[in-house]
Amino acid sequence: MRIAFIGDVYAEAGIQALEKFLPKVRNDHPHDILLINGENIADGLGIRRKDYKTLMSFGAHAVTLGNHAFSKRELFDFIDEANIVRPLNYPKDTPGEGLMRVRFNEQELVLLQIMGRIFMHDPLNNPFEALDEALESLEADAVIVDVHAETTSEKLALGHYLDGRVDAVVGTHTHVQTNDAMTLPKGTLYITDIGMTGAKYGILGADKDTALKKFTTGMPVRLRPQKTDIYQLGGVLIDTEKRSIENFHYSD
């Protein structure tokens, strides 16, 4: 299987970037399955039903979330019927699932998402224990784990912890694509962060002037998406047969 995984889609600029660059991704990196992180698509915080439908219209097979998963309350109304994967280490009674099966021809891909705990400010369960429990009796042709975490150290620690147990570990959340796509010693494909999709010259997708005000004054501000017509798209291509991982980045 060839799997394209697109990094955090941020607000309307992210949708415009998908519209502009996805045809190039399909041409340059042909794939069987398309995965998208969509936790920032609703004005930078969460996902609404209309946003989910938009991602599906682009051909997404599954959408992963993260720390802003439930920022929009309407997600509670449709998450159980959607192709959405929220962090696996939320408490047991949290709506939705942290694991999803995607079929292509006669093969089955299992997609999991886990959320880190360092600097994330969410009282989540231990990600290592949650993954152990999920993988204990899991059977599939391929397994990919989206690690939604703040620190590179925690992402890489989870990568090594899962090395040889899953096919790929890819990082999301920090919105800056890293240059460390590699094969870990026991065969698991890995990258610390696949990047973001949205405004090229915002600050992680947010309006740069507002973000600068926050940094220079130390006062709390409400971030809003960067308005722009200059876009970028970040992602990664995973080939489970060739055992290869390749990051890609498009921008104006």
C-alpha cells in the first residue's frame, strides 16, 4: 500500500492549499490511501461537520484529530458515524475511536492516533500503556500511528517504543515539517512531524500580527487564522511494500 498523509490542515487557508496542491501530490506521489490531520480545520480549533465533509470530498479515507479534537461541540453529534480517529489515550468513555480500519483491495490498514503528554495540558492516559493495550492482539496488513505531541523527544521515544511493532510512526501537531524521515533499527518508518497545510507566512497557521502581540506583550490574545493567498502543504508518502517513507512539501 502507498499511503499519503497530509499534515495539520489549518482553517480556510488549509482548504485552499488542499485544493491547489493535492493534484500535484497525486501526480508526484501516487497513493492508494489518503489520510489527513484535520484538528485545526475549523478556524484553527477543532472540526465541524461541514469541515469533515470537505475533507471527505478531497478523497480522504480517514481524518485524525488531536488536542483540539472537541473544541467544536458539534463533533459529539457525528464522530461515532464518521471516518475520524481521535487520540487513543482519552478516557475510556470519550466519544469516538482511537483506532480505525481502512481497506484497500484485499489489504487492511489500521490507523491509530496517540497524544503526547509533555506540555499538552490534557489529563490523558499514559500513551505507552494505551498503545500496548491496543496492539496486544491487533492484526492487520499494515499499522500506522499518528503521534500528536509537542516535543520531538516524546515523539521519537514513542517511535523507538513502537519500532518493529508497527509499520510507521508519523508526528503531527507542531506544524513544522522535519527533515528526519527514516527507517528505525527494527524496521518501523518514522518522521517527527509531517508539517502543516495552510498559510505559508502565518505563525503555524495563525495570524502573525496577533501571535507577535502575544509574544511581545505577554498578554493573552485570541489567535485567529492568517488571511492569505499564499499557501503551503506538507505531508509524507509511506510505501508499506517498499518499506520507504518520503516527506513532501509544496508552496507558492
